[in-house]
Amino acid sequence: MDVELTRFRVKKGKSEVVDEWLKFLNNHMEEVLVTLEGEKMYVETIFRETLDGAEYLYWYSVQGEGGQAVETSTHWIDEKHMAYWQECIDPDFEAVDLSVEAIMIPRHIRNHMK
């Protein structure tokens, strides 16, 4: 099981496109949840923050081993998601993986996350 929290910087001037992206994901949640199955993604949450004038998106995820990478998916939701990613996420900013210090998932739930 892989638990991650990663920060990505949004390209300047792309806040409205990020609004559209997040609305798209929320409006198509049933289809999004179908794609998570193949990724063995148990939890995926996107957070948003503006800090010192720069906008950031944070991805929190709990993922099992051996899932399909979203980058290789041919599902239309994932293709649209990745198109938004390319338009909005700043490739010049190195993503920051925050350190996992404690994982608090009850054992009876963790046993299903393999």
C-alpha cells in the first residue's frame, strides 16, 4: 500500500481552468470512480491552496500495489484529466512529496487494501 501527499504548482493564469477541471471531476464522479478501480486507488483527494501568491494543488492518495498508472489509461475520463493536468500543472516546479509520519487505517480496513 502506498500513501502519498504531493504538492504541485499551478501555472500562472490557470486558476479558472483549474476551477473547470475540478468541476469536471466532481460532475463525472461515477466515471472517475470506475477508473480508480483499475488503478487500485482506494482514496484520492485533491486539495487546493494559494500561498504567497502562487496556487498549488495537493494530491492525497492511498493506493494498492500493481494498479494501472493514470498516464497509460485510455479511458476518456483519464485522457481528459491528463489534458487538464498538462494545461494547468507547472512542469518547471518540482513536485514536493510530503513525508508520511503515521498511517492510521484500522486493520480491518487495511486488510482489504492490498
